[in-house]
Amino acid sequence: MQAKAHYLQLRPHDALPDLTHLAPFMAIVVIDDDSDEMWRWDVARWLVASGCRSMLAWGKECESWHDAVEDAALEAFDYDDIPPEQIVTVSQHADEDLDEVFWFARHRASHPALRLNTAVILHVAMRGRPDELLAQLAEA
């Protein structure tokens, strides 16, 4: 599993900070609140451009988040061949408990060409839960 875990809360329509210093990283997107499609696509493109190379989505509309990041990764290479180290693996976990998603992230999720030593919990929520979610990931 990743040696370092970070937490970032985003409220829908928040500005998107620079994460390139964490690249390459795994993003565990925990969606507690609704967001509109345009912002979701902006976040997906930002994740890919920032160096996210594996994304796990859980929570509200996680299927839409999965599709947005998958498409953003393809779009970044004009829907052409993607170099192995630039591939973004994506999964959605609509039917699982968050504990199971964190366990999968720590023990099973992998990238075909890179070792991802950093995980970012991207929490889409009006109310943050950094201590709770970081502890939950650490205990998975």
C-alpha cells in the first residue's frame, strides 16, 4: 500500500488546488454530496492532469465519477494510445462499504506500470472528516 496518505476536502465548485507534487498518486474519491456534471468533469480532468494514475470512486453518483475520470484519461491523449505509465486505472464501488474500498485500495489496487506510493482521499463534501477517513484508510 501507499506509504503516504493525504486528505483533501472539496466542496462542490471549490477551486482545484495543485496536486502535481504528489504525482503519481492514487485517488480515493469519497462522494458525500451532490455535484453537477460540469464540475465533476472539471475535477476528472484536473485529477488526470495532476498525476492521478488510479482512481477509486465511492458514494453518490460514483458511476458518473468513474466514467468522467475514464473519459478524461482518454481525452488527455486524444483517444489514442496511452503510454503505460500514463494509464489511469478506474473503479467504482457503488455496492460496497467504504471500509471495503479502503481495504481494496491498500491491498489489491495496482497500476500496470507504476508503483503508487501516495494516496489522496478526495472528499467531495460540505462537511469534512479528515481524521475519520484517514484513520479508516490506515486501519483497512
